[in-house]
Amino acid sequence: MNRKIWKLINLLVLAALALAACGAPATEAPAAEAPAQPAATEAPAQAVATEAPAQPAADVPLRWRTRPDNKEEIAVYTQISQDLDSSLEGITLAYEPGGTEGANYQDQLKTEVAAGTAPDVFWIPGTDVADFATRGLILNIAPLAAKTEGFDAQAFYSGPMYHLTYNPEGAKSGADSGALWGLPRDVSTFALYLNLDLINEAGAPDPRELAKEGKWDWNAFLDVAQKTRALGSDIYGYGASAWWGPYGVWLNASGGGFYNADRTACALNTAESLQGLEFQRALYQDYDVATPYGEDPEPPFRAGKVAMFQNGRWATPGVRTVPFNWDVVELPTGPNGTPGNWLFWGAYVINAKTAHPEEAWKLVQALTTAETQGKVAALGANIPSRVSQEALDAFLTFTPPANNQAFLSGITEAAKPTAEGPLWAGSWPEYDKIMGPAIQAVLTGGKTVEDFGATICDEANKVFTK
Amino acid sequence: MTEIPNQSNKNPARQNEFILRLLSLWRGLFSVLAASGAIAPWLGIFPNLRLWQGLLLTTTLGLASIFSAIAAAEIIKRRHKGRTISLFIDYLGLVACILIILQVGGVFIGIDALAEVFGRSILFLLAAFVGYLISAAGDYFESRSTTQKILRQVGKWIVLIGMVLFLLTANIFQGLLAIINKLANPMGITAIVSLIIFGLALWGMWREPTASALKAKTNHEQMLNGWLFLSPNLLGFLIFFAGPLLLSFYFSFTDSDAFNTPKWVGVENYAKILNITIKPLAAPDQLAREALDIQVYDEVGRIKFGNGGILFGAEDKLFWLALRNTLVYALFAVPLSVIPALLLSNILNSKLPGMKFFRAVYFIPSIAAIVGISLVWQWLYNATIGYINYFITIGVEFWNNLFNTGLIDPKINWVSDEKTALLAIIIIAAWQTMGFNTVLFLAGLQNIPGELYEAATVDGAGPWDKFWRITLPMLAPTTFYVVSTTTIQAMQVFEQVFILMNPPEGPNNSTITLVLYLYRSGFQNFKQGYASALAWVLFIVIFGLTLIQFQNQRKNSLYE
């Protein structure tokens, strides 16, 4: 008898395992009704073709995903999903956080896209838009947007929209380009998080005051960094992470940049770019004011050992828990007369294989309304991507930091931020793979700026010719 | 061999004859169907089928068709070979149908839901298990029938209630409806019907009367049972290892990006990987573009001597840097995780008190999660607030104070300096692998006969002589195994680099390794075809190194 019971339990557990896996709509892959677009050049026509077959079902299940930076953001996005689930008629939403703080969101997403199990709507960083679009992995929603009453692409910041409306066929961008790859979730810029206690202790001038007086330039920055570094061998004046964002601002601020104006060739070896790189190299090697490049500067900043920590708005929730007085200030102005800031962005895009493009488009719009963006921005991790004074005014109230204006100053036209963007004429991941280690070699003292300038574009330009 | 006795009487014999005819008919029919399926891809019936899929389908079904036809003829001739082939084909067909049903039912992509559901229902399953234990406990009260009866009854009810609640909380009815909905399509229905047919054919052929009629002998039954027991592992190997292996070999000759239909590019990927050039330098610091065709090659490195030197260029610079780093890594990580393990195992093999505790202590790093380990080491290595530099600073200060010297604190940038980045990875690997290797050596040491040491002692040998002349030679097979597996492991280094370094390639690509490069190419740069070629080149490198080790072992082994 016991053997029979045991067998029965085993059989039931096995059946339950299989059936439980079957009966969950939350993990169901989008049905591949709409064929994947083979290339961006065919994208507009393909997108029109996807309009026809979608028959609005009584209750269309949609999965969506965005990369959260922390658990609090997961909670906010989960709540947003529940709210939209109630307000969007005929659509049932399932939110998936995707990667976590330690997991790689993009690798997971790409694997799921390849396997055909990616969500209907997902977020990708701005640098990935071209790769996803040209490989036909995301839907061109221009035809859907064109027949959407009240939709205005100009309601969003122009930098991200330049890339999101870029049509590789004819290399044209804008509302009439015939391409729309998604809508920006939010924007962000760099600022310097200040340890005010260290700056006061060093007797250095307050960077916020210098910024107000228009005196916050590279020299002033170096002065504060050196004075705080002098506090002790374990105290640093400046810290930044090792990726393209932090080092890019120094190149931008000196009038250089990663590419030429139309993003079709390497510009890392221009005199301006090398000037920016040289200043940054000196911060690490000659003046020795920065935490070693390649080491995460956030732990020492949080431990009270770094005076100025360069990071985006997304670092704010974490910094809010530090045990010292802190605030933020704009990046210092470079020789070019601007701080060289980035306009970081990422976009909600629609899976090319979604069975419900129209419903997915409704979701993308709902996720980028001023109201939804306000809920996310209230957490303090990012800035709404809609150009709206109301949204910006609201953002200023999300304190600390007291000087929220520092982030907004980075977005203004006067600051001339460079929009984070994909390479339509090449492969951004490959470009980054060549540029990153070479710059790291300079900043860690393994290569001179001259050597870098003499060779980098020979290698990097191959990315464009492919 | 003894024949299985035929115990059937006249009526069942006729029934058996009928079943045999049905089975031979089924084999013939299956042969025709499989042959049609094998031809179908080339008649344009499946326009979306990729080339490799068409080839796979034709090969599989073609072989199934041929063997099925052979089996039909053998069954008619009442030979056991027909039964064996039939059982193999029907068993594989049954497994294929189950997999298709699970796929169509969406089971494979429902793992998240499975975890979520079981999180809710696992307590009830545990309750059912407790009920089973209570019921089983009744067996210990044979002499007290009332107690036994109560325990069994209570146990049964707990099992029943637990299972009902488990099934309800596991959404079994929702799942049932969902799977019915998902299978209610031509593919699903065909799979279910095929499952039933294969199942019946399998049953028909497996039954004893059929076995007897086809002259089954004990060795036949033993062979079939052996294959049956082996089949889960064998099928798993074929589906999850051999299959992807062959597929990656095919992809290595394509431009696959994992998303779109791959195009055949021949050996282009391999040619790019292996395309190198060596040029003389007119001056030690001559620019690479002056010596190389910079449109094709990048500088990998240069050797300077006199007023010139040699420039080494490659079409894929990163592959050669990755190969160099991987070999350097293996060159240091293998001895550092083998030699200390050998010495440590000799100490731990002694009968000193507390040795068992230390064996466990040294083994812990091997079972700890690599991600956790790497994150911990990342903190330890942090140049500004890490403990390693902290202790170095304290040590230097202590030394200076004690001896009034002027030693300078080196403040090593462990992971951000290209001179030390790879070393940082090697230290972690050696620390982590050493414990496991120690256990292997311990096992080897315990197999060395004690008499050898006793004889050596009588002959006046000291501890060093014993170690050098007895322990080391007798440990040769273990050492060979340890060195081989550690080398293979070292050549595949990835996790530590990926987590510890930021970016993983390290300063000036000083920590880029072959598997890291492969991963970056395949999963981040959309170059699955190229990554597959890299994987096969890596395989050849590892295979070559292992082959050398094997030959070396044969040459020096005491056991030949």
C-alpha cells in the first residue's frame, strides 16, 4: 500500500510540475505571428504589414521588462504595471524586472530575443537601438504612431528622438523619416556627488558656489581635488567608474568626442579629444587625485574617502544613505566652454515578434506619459524624458540632493549635452571593445596619450567599414 | 544461452501472432512515413526550414526509415534483431513525442512560473510527505495492530489532504486547461496520437509473448535493459552536449548572429582568427601602420632589439591577446594550484590531531559559489579600501617602525593595473582550486601501500627520500589527472575575470581570455558564428595540450 501511495505522490508531483509550468501566462513567450524583420531597410514596409493581422482579443496578455537599478525601482515598476493593467482596457500586463543589480540585463535579454522568448515590450539602452533595429529585432512603430491621435514625437528630448527616429534607409532622422523604434523611458546626466565634509575640512572652495559664479572649470575642479587629496593618503579628490560615460565627458568638454559629426568615423585622435584625455590622464597619473581607474569608486565614496564622485542620477538612491553631508554640482566647464555632459537615455521598444503590436504600442505610450514618468522620477533615480516644465519642476522637489538643478543644468541646450547614441554606421559594442581597454591603458599609465592618438583610429575605424 | 520458455497456449498464440503482424505492419508503415518525412524538406513542404534543420531531419528520418524497413523484414522472419531495432525506434519516437508535447505545451519556458507556483505549494507537498512517513511508521508496529491501523489511516488522510491542497495551490486545473488549449492544434494532436501509437508499439514489442515469438534470449533482455537504464543519460548527452557541439561546428562555418538565417561563409571565420603576419621593424617605435597593412591587421605585440625589432600583427588581435593571456594564466595557475595541493595533502594525510577539520577548511573554497568568491575578492583587492592593501600598509608601517627603515607602501592597484590584473585572477584561481586538488591527492596518497614506506624506513630512507622516491612516483596517475583537469579548467577561465574585472578585458586587454572573448563575441556582439569558430579553436588548443600530457604520462609512467 505504501509503495502505491509513494508512486501516486510521485506521479502527481510530476504532473503538477508539467502543468504548473504550462498554466502560467506570465512567462508565455510572445507568439511569433509577425515575422522578424530581416533588415532595417525593409523595416517600414514590414511594420505596416504587422498592422493587419492583429485582431484585438478580449484580454491580450503582454509581458514587459525594464532594467531596475534597485529593489525600490522594482517595486515602483511593479506598481506602475498594476496601475496600467487596470487602466488599459483589454490588456493584461506582466512586469518582469529582468536583470538585477548583479545580473546582466542586456545579455539575458539578447539570449531571450534569440530564443524567441523575449517580452512583448522591453527597455534597451540608447547605444543598443541601432543593433536591435538593423537586425530586425524591434518593431518600427512609425506606422502605428502615425495613426495615433495626439502623439507628438517632439514632446521628448530631441537627442534621444534623433536616434529613435533614425531611418537607416536614406540616413534620415525626424518625425517624417518613416522610422520610430521606441520612446525614451527617461533621461539622465552626470553630476559630481560632493562629500561636503571633506571639502570643508580641506578648506577648498565650495564647488556649488563656484558653479553659481561661473568659475567652476577644470582648474577649479583640479584645485578642489588636490586640496582634498592632501587630507591623507587614503583620501581622494575624485572618483569615476571605468566605462565610456565618465571618460567621454572629458573628451566632449575639450571639443572632441568619440566620433566625427555624422558618426561615421573615429575622432578619438583629434587634438581636442587628446587634450581631454591628457587632462584626465594627469588626474590619475600626474596629480594622483583620483581613485585608481578600474576600481569601483562608489565604496570609497560611501566610506567618506572621496570628495567628488562622478555619476548619474541613478546613483542618488544609494548615495542618500551615506553618513556625511553631501550634495551635487554640475560637471566643470572644459576648454570648449561646456561641461561635455552626456544625455543618457534608454527606450521602451516593441519586440518584432510580438503578436500584439497595437496593444504593445499602447503600452509603450502609457509607460512614457508624464504621470508614469513622474512616479519613477519621484524615486530619485532618473529624470523624465518628456520636455515638460511641469515635470522638471516636480523633479526639483525630489530631494536630497538639495541642488537637483545640477542634473537639469546638464540637460539644457546651453550645456550642449551629447546624446548617448548608437552607431548606425557601425557596431557600437565593437567600437567600445576597442576604445575602452585602450583608454584604460592610458589612464592606468600603460600607454602614452601620443601612442594612443597614433594608433587608436587605425583600429577603431574598421568598425565603420564593416 | 537459454531461451525464454514459451508459456502461451493456443488462443493467446493466435492473439500474439496477430500482434506480431500488426507490429510488422506498423514498422512498414513507419518506414514509409519516415521516408516521406525525409524527402519533404527538399520538396518545399517546409519553406521556413533552415539548411541544417533540413539535413538533420532527412538524416534522422532517413535512418529511421531504413532501420524500420529492416526491422519489418526481421519481424516477419521472426528474428530477434527486428525486436531490438523496433524497441529502439519506438522508444526514441516516444521520447521525441513527449518532448514535442512539452514544447508545444510551453513547459520549457514555464520554469519561472514553476518556481513561483512551487514556492506557494511546497508546504502542502511536504505535508503529504509527512503523511507518507506517518503511514510508513505503521510498519514498525506489526505487533500492535490498532496503533498500526491508526497510523496508516492518519497518514493516508494527511497524504490525501496534502496532495489535494498541493494540486490546488499548484494550479493544476488551470494548467490542465492551459495545456489542453495549447495542444489543441495539428502539431499537438499529431504528437499525442503519435505518443499513443509509439507507446502501444513499445508495449506490444516489449511483452513476453512477443519476446518469446522472436526468440529472445537472456542476453538480449540484459542488453535491452542495459540500454534502457543508460538511455536517460545517453539521450541527455546527445541532446544537450553532442547536438549543440555539432551545431556549433556547423555555425562556425556561417555568419550566424543568432537571430537571422545564417549564411555559409566556409572557413572565413577560421581564416580571420588565424590570419597573422610578422614584419621587421625599421625602428623600435615604428608605427604599426607603417609596417602592416592596417586595413587588415592590428598590432598584437612587438619585440624590440637593436635599432629595430619584430612586429607581430593579426587580423583578430583580441584572439591572440586572449590566447596569450590564457596560456600565461594556465602556466601560473596550474602549478600554483597543484604543487601547494600536493604538499598540503602530505601534511593533511598525517595523523596529527584536527586534520579532518583542516581537510574541510581547505575544501570550502572549492564548493563556494564562484560569483560570491569573486565579489569577496573584489572587495579585498580594492586599492583604496581593500583589506589586502590595508594589511600591506600596516605591515610596511610596522616594519618601518620596528627597524627604522624607509620602506614605501606599494599601494598595489591589483585589478586596475595591467601588470597585476592577471596575477590577481591567478591568485583567486589557485586559492580556489587548491582545496579540491588536495582532496584528490589525499585519495591518491591513501592508495599507496604502507609496506613501501616501512621497507624504505628499514632501508634508512629519510622523509625527503620517501616523498621523492615513493610518494611522488606512486602518485603519478593522480598527478596526471590533477594536472590535466586543472589545465583544462585553467584554459576555460571566465567567471572570475568576468565578475572581478571592470571592464572584464582589464586595462589594455590584460585579462581578456579565450572564453571571455568567445562570450563577448557570441552573446554581446551578435557574432555567434565567429564565436563558434573561436570555441573550436579553443577546443583544439585544449585537446593539443591534453594530448601532450597524455604522451608525457605514457613515457614516464611507472604503471606502463
